Amino acid sequence: MRNLEISRSKAAYHAARLFMGGVFLYASFDKILHPAAFAEAVYNYQILPDAAVNLAALTLPWLELLLGICLIAGVWLPGATAISTGLLLVFIAALAYNKMRGLDIHCGCFSTETTEGPAGHWTVLRDVAFLAVSAYLTLYVFFRQKAI
Amino acid sequence: MNQATLSMGNRSPSKPLRRALWQIPALVALAVLLAVGVNHWRADGIALVGDWSEDARFADASGGSMIVSLDRVRELFERDALLFVDARPASQYADGHIQGALNIPWQEVDRYFMEAADRLDGAGADAIVTYCDGESCDLSHELALFLKDMGFENVRVLVNGWTVWKQAGLPTVEG
């Protein structure tokens, strides 16, 4: 019985790890391919100082790619899950802040195309769901990894 | 005590925490190195510190600013020497637009442009001025670049045009 519970718990953990890895890999590609368009999306958030916009827009997709690789390969998990949870908190805060001040921005989450549509409540909810998965992974890695 | 509590309690987080403390800066440093390295090497790389001034954001292909001031636009409007082109979606145009403006919604430019081309050609205006709404709205800029590509001359952008025009109490129409 106990073995069954542990194997279910492991399966859920591995599924969550692969899922979040896939999300980060998918999120990174379009932004790496179109740096100028993603820089514009970052600028439109109007949160970072102008001088930091390009460096942030260049670095973030590569960080997402590395997180995706780490999560899928199961390496450097303490660092990868902590950054993943931290990044998602920052994304949600940035989206919510701009919703609150009425700025009609494009999310730039998975695509740099403006046809993706403006970020709405659904975008925030989606990121909250990702945050829940990421926080679960972080707790699992920090407290239960010995059982994997 | 249930199984989850037992499992959560059977391990101190200090070891993963110690690992996280070096893995986090290592991953960030690696990402910065990859970003800067690949950006340097690729043909469509961008400046590490960008110029996000208004003139740079609303520049034409050769880097010249396409921005026109409200005062200049007002003067041309009073002389009937310009043609406004509203780049917002048709529904927003119908809710209200600058008097005399054509509507070429940027997101449906292929559909609207052919219809509007004759009027753009025949207007004989000194300038074509595109506008949309909001400081960071880029529709007017995209449309202005497109019109320039199509061979129209003296195409300009009135930044945040709908709002600044309304705030100045200048003529607007609905429908």
C-alpha cells in the first residue's frame, strides 16, 4: 500500500517535471528566434528601465530554455525549480500590475506575434496554474527528493 | 500522521538549498553568456542597450523619426493639407475617429488597403498621418512603414493620436 502511494507520488512528480520542462522549452523558442519583437513586448510592459530592456529580453528566453532542459533531464533541479517558481511569480506580478493600471499589453508569453492578443485574466490564471505546478515541484525537490 | 507528512518530514532541505545557492547564479550566468554570445554572432542581433526613445521607436527604415507634432498636424488639418489614416480596428474607428480620417486597421491591412488606395492617391495631401491610441500602440507605426513601402511619401505618425487629438478638443466624428 505504502509502495503504491510512493509510486503514485513519484509519477505525479515526474509528470509535473516533464510538463513544466515542456512549457519552458516551448516558451523559449519564438522569443529566441525573434529578439527584436520580444524586446518590444518587454518594453511595452513598462516595468524595466529602458537600458535594461534588451538585455532582459535577450537573457530570459535562454534562461527558459535552460530551465526546460534541466527539468526534462532531471539535472540541477534545486536551482531550476527555484528559478522557475521565482520567474512565474515575477510574470504574474507584471501581468497583474499592468492589468491593474489598465495597460493593454500583449503578453509575449509564448509568442512575439501581436496576433496572440492582449493579455487578459485568462493569461494570469494560466500562469497561476503553472505557478502551482512549479511550487509543487520546488517543495518536492527540496523536501522529498530522497524518495525519488 | 499521514504518508505525505511523514515523507515531507523525512528530509532536511539544507542539502538542496546549498545546491540551489550555486545552481541559481550558475544558470543565470549561463543564460547571460548564451544570450550575449548568440546575439553577437547572429545576423539579426539587437543592441545590448537599446534606444527606446520615442524618435527611435517610431523610426523609418533608414532610422529617421516619423513622428509629427500635434501643433504641426493641427496646422495642416486647418489648411486641409493632410489625410489622416486610423490604424485601429474598425469597431474602435466606428466608436469615434478624427474628422476625415480613413480607416485601415493594421491587423486587416490586406483587406482594407486596396479599398483605401485610390482615396490615398487621390487626396493630393501634403502628408499622410497615421494614428492609433496609447503611448505604446505600434499599429500606427507599422501602418506608416507599410504605406511608405507602398510608395507613399511624407507619411508621419501622430503618437497616441486619438487621445491627444480628443484632449486638444479638435474635431471628431462617430460612425
